[in-house]
Amino acid sequence: MTDVLPPVPSAGSTRSAVVIALDVGGTGIKCALVRPDGTTHHVERHPTGADRGPEAVVETILSIAEGLADRARADGLTPAAVGIAVPGVVDEAAGVAVWSSNVGFRDVPLRDLVTARLGLPARLGHDVRAGAVAEARLGAGRGAAYVLFVAIGTGIAAGLTIDGTAFTGAHGAAGELGHIVVRPNGPKCGCGQTGCLEAIASAASVGRRYSELAADWPTGQRIDAAEVVRRARDGEELASRVWRETIEALADGLLTAQALYDPAVVVLGGGLAEAGDELLVPLRTALRARLTFHREPRLVPAALGDEAGCLGAALLALDSIGAPGAGGTLDPVHTP
């Protein structure tokens, strides 16, 4: 993470206040102490240790949050709230991590556990929706009322924000764009369906598809999506075919998203988005060719990188204590 985050308005007159932010992933936890003006006081990264089981992961989260609160106090600051972003299905209203295959959570009341342990107000959010809030308020979607953030990495998920607030759905499962079926006779998806967008166009699927089709590729070895993109750029026929199929599937998925959500801006993040114009230029063309009555969204790369989830968790915490104007349009600040 960088040393300075985009600013968040002050949560009152206590200039020594900070919020605790944690973005929990399948392999690592990004965390920070963030001041109400948006600058980071302290950042850390820790391994998740998901192989130890969900109870151990919960204890790790609580211990890290407790340690950050102690660090804040030792530095003369007052921890005011905690924001945590986790993967999977999240009931944000109840503060419960309903299910997550990455870390093994099932019905974990994480918000209440944090509050009981630290004695601080807490908010629990979904990692992609938290990233969506950060991109909408402070990143590439800034200034637009309707923003769809699409994270294309190992899987594919999305978060719709309206005026900087994430749409969660009735059961905390909104935004599973990766499980729209775009190829009914396509490959089997990990969710059990056939032909999901994620099974064709995620970064993991791009590499897997290439290695399956390449006759000269060593059995059991995987190529990554970045290498497929490089080979396609160099004109290799198979890589170009796989990349073209990826673009077409993503365009079909985004067409469905546009019909359902009608966002003004679609922000693309995650590992596959690092392909830059190799992804954005043909994807814009393919999506435009599919539009009929739909309004064309502005398709842009994410601005916050892998900091988006942690920054979104900080925004959740600030929202929980009623930081005035926390969803507004803000100007960057810099600290020495």
C-alpha cells in the first residue's frame, strides 16, 4: 500500500482519531490505521493462514485488529471504529460472513465478535463491494452516481454502487457477475454450473484454456494470463484465439450487466485488468457492437489497485461513526 490514501472528510473535531481497516483475502490480510482526513498512519500485511481452519482465521483477524488498536493508542491516537472486508457471501446488515470458500467461513458473526473484543463500533463488508465503494468515491468512478466495479482475477465478481453506496441484494449475494452463464455448452464452473463467465474469462481460466489447447505445452503445467496476452500480442494464433474468446465472453457478460444495472461507468480491476489497452480497447469495441437500446457505459481501468479493498474497509468504518460527507467528491491530499 502507498503511504497516502485519498482523503476522507473529518469525523468530527477529534483530530487524533483513526479507524482500523482490514481487507481479508484467501492468502493475505491487508490492514491500515487511517485518519479521518484519509492519510494512513500505519500499514501492515499478514498471512491469512486459511489452511488452519476458519476458527483460526477469525482469531487472526481479531488479534490483528486488537494489535492495530494497541498500536494506535501507543502512538497517541484514538481508535474510533473498525472496518473489515471479507470474500464470499456477506450479510452486511447483520454483520455476518455467511459463506466463503476462500477462508472457510460459514455464518460467522464477525462484526459482533470484533465489537466484543475491541469495544469499538464495527462494519463488515464484502471485499469486492468494498473495493467498488472505494473506486466509486475515490478512484476511477469518482463523480459518477452509478458505477459498476468488476474484479477479474482468479474469479470474477462485481459491485454496483449508487451514489457511493454498494447494492448488496436481499441475501448479501449481489454482484456475482462471474456466474452469469454466457456459454451454455462451455466448461464446468467451480460453482457447479456449465459455461459461467468466470469459467471462461477469469485470469485463471485464460491460462488454463491455453494450456489445455497447446499441444506442445507440458502436461500439468499452467501458463498465466499475462503470458497468453504477450503471445497474442506477438501474433501467436492459439493465444490470439484464446484472448479473442475471452474478450467476447467478457463483452457478453458486460452486456447483461448493462441491461440489468445501467451503470454510467464500468471500472475494471483485478489481475486481468493489468493487460491495459490489450483488454480495454477490444472489449470496448466488442461491447459497443452488442449494444442495441442500451446506453454505452464508460469503460475504464481501476485506479486504486490492490489497495481498493482496504480503503473500502476504512470507508465502511468511517461510515459507521457518521463521518460527515464521507461519500462526497474529494481532492487528494499529501503528507510529508
